[in-house]
Amino acid sequence: MSPRQDRHMPHDHSDHEHAHALLPSDPALRVKALETILTRKGLVDPAALDEVIDTYENRVGPKNGADVVARAWSDEGFRAALAVDATEVMRELGYYGRQGEHIVCTECTPSVHHMVVCTLCSCYPWSLLGIPPGWYKSDAYRSRAVREPRKVLAEFGVALPPETSVRVWDSTAEIRYLVIPLRPAGTEGMSVEELAKLVTRDSMIGTGLARVPE
Amino acid sequence: MSRVHDMGGRFGDGPVIPEPEDAPVFHKDWHARALAVTLAAGALGKWNIDTSRHARECVGNTDYARFSYYEKWIAALTDLLVATDLVSRDDLRASNPDQQPLSDKAMTADKVAAVLGKGGPADRDSDIPARFVAGDTVLTRRPADNRLVDGGHTRLPAYAAGARGRVLMLHGSHVLPDSNAHGLGEAPEPLYAVVFPAAELWAAPEHPGDEVVLDLWQSYLEPA
């Protein structure tokens, strides 16, 4: 669609066009135009944008969450502290931060499997898992995870036994949920560092299981 | 109700397409720039997270449906920048405003770690006492509309309106998005995790033991 057509798109609730229709319709050009405008107006420092991107590409990601899970598997005292106040534990570990201001950990058991979604937008525990993958933000995941979690799990290759119920957490507030997956068999005696390598991002959202050691 | 963003339980969206664990964090460079420019503009302090969610919900149904994820972010950010007079429509048309010195409110690179590390906690002290305790049975209000602003922002999804659930836990008192999104104050009140049997929400639940939990503010709930 050309920018000109875009400008004349009707909208339901305003008497004039949306401001965003004034920018180029190609998304890459649109972002570039906005960044340029904000930079020229002195509102945005491009070096700060680079720093934000570097943070989420290289520093804040699922390794944080995997460390939490591996510690929870290894240390009863740590698990107990998570149950009392997981947010405080994150502060102590340095995993508190934006989109991780209020953390609750939900622990899978043989009888209950936990899974997290945000049906209204894309809320996700950034400080523990980083920026959400595309599928988490997709219409399909947002619409289906609450109604048919088992069909969604099947698309991830996960089949739960009939004796396991599914509890889906729809993140409608600022509480961010981290799933503690079941500890795989055959991991007795492994260190926290070795265990953390078995913890996948998807297992901490609840659309996957932890890896079984080879 | 209802807005296009309120997707829970909707049919017809096709399969979920998983991604490898090691897929890039940002699939395109402009995705990364869109996220970063949104955070940097938010750090100017002209709006809150509830305003910005509401702005994404208001990009227009046609645009919401056709835009990819970060296109929604950029559209909402543009609308917010104009609504708060940080950027004019003429700026957007020309894309070439005069160069001005960096505002002292702008987030500089050296402040990024502190800003992201501090986050924006939503818990507050509140004069409103908690009406429910864990184990109480509650009913969600119906329809799932904002009661302060007609057609306004709310965090009660339509699929959970008028449903009977059980309080799992009290999270403390949190900022009420229905108020905060519209500049009506933070109006903090008790927030609960409430669990609903799948059969309370869906005509054909997949499994009799399955449940859905939502975080719901006290004013969304009535005793059952």
C-alpha cells in the first residue's frame, strides 16, 4: 500500500487521520523516519538505542531464567525463598529489571503443567527471558493458548499424560510468571551450571520441557 | 467491547509456528530500532505503560490486524508523540525538523543500564482494603468494559467476563490500568490471581482438569 492510500484509510473513532498514517508505509522506512525526527528534535540519543539493543541481544536473555531454574532444582532453600518472594530473590541475583518488576515462579509437577501467555498484548518476563520470540507475540498463540493449550503444546512437540492438568497463566497485570519445568531424570549430581544448559527458553514459558541429558 | 487486541479464545488464527531456541532476538534491524526507540521515547516520561498499551489498542482495527508486531509499536508511538506534542504532524510529513540540542530529559547511553534495571514497578500503597482472601469464590464483572471511560482500556479479557473463579493469591495493591491509561490517576487497589476451570470459560474444554489463571483487580470482581 502506498503512503498516499494509507493516509486516506478510514478510522472508526477519530475525526482525523491517525498520526502514524503520515509516515512512510514501509516499516523499515517508518522506523527510520521516526528515529530521525526524534534525534533531530533532541529527544532521542542514537547511542542509547544501540545500548538498548545490545542489552537485549547480548546481556539480558534466557540464561538468567535458566540459572534461576537450575538453582531451584538444586537447592530446597532457594526454592522456598522463591515461593516466599521471588522478586526479592531476583534482586539478589541481579535479575530484577524492566518487565521483571514483580516475579512469580510456577513450578511444574507430575500432576500440573504450567504455561504462560498474554492474550491482551505480549507481557513477558524480559529480565529473565529477554525479548519474547515471535510466536509468543503471534495472534495464534495469544488466541489459542487459553482455549486449547494441549493442541498448542502438540505444535511444540509436547504431549502431556492424561493425569497431568494444564494451568495457563494469562499475564493480564504487571506480574511476570516464570515456569519452573520438571527436572529431567538422569540429572542427579549435576552442577547448577550443567543443569542450566538443559533449561530451554520454551520450557520456562511452558511450551517445552527441559532437555534430557545425552 | 471488544477491541481487536482482546484475542483470548478467538478461533481462526491457524497454527503456532515455533522458533529455534537460538533464533536471532530481532529478525530484522528495524525491529531492534523500533523497540529501542520506543523505550527511549518512553523514558521521556510523558506517558505510562498503561497509556502506551492503550495507544497500541487504538491504532485502528484494520491497522492492528494487518500490522506486524513492531509496526504496531511504531504506529502507537507515533500517535502518542503527536498526542503529547513532542512531535507535530508537520514534523511527520517532512521528516526533517531542525536539529536541536539533546534534551536533558533524553535517555543517554550511559543511563540505559540504570533505566532498564530500575524498571517501573506497579505496586503501591492503597487505602482500599483487600476484600477477598485465597480460596474465596468470585465472579468477574460482565461486560468486560472500562467503568471509568466509555470504550477505555481494561485488563479484563472478554473471554473471562461473568465467570466464576477462585482466588489463588493476593499480589498486593497495584496501579489500576483502567484509570492510569486515561490520565485519571494510579488509583491502586488490591490485585489477585484468580483461577478458573476451563469448563467455566469454554463450551468444549480440552481436559476436565485444565485451568486458566488471570490477574484481576478487586473492582473487576464480586463475591460469588
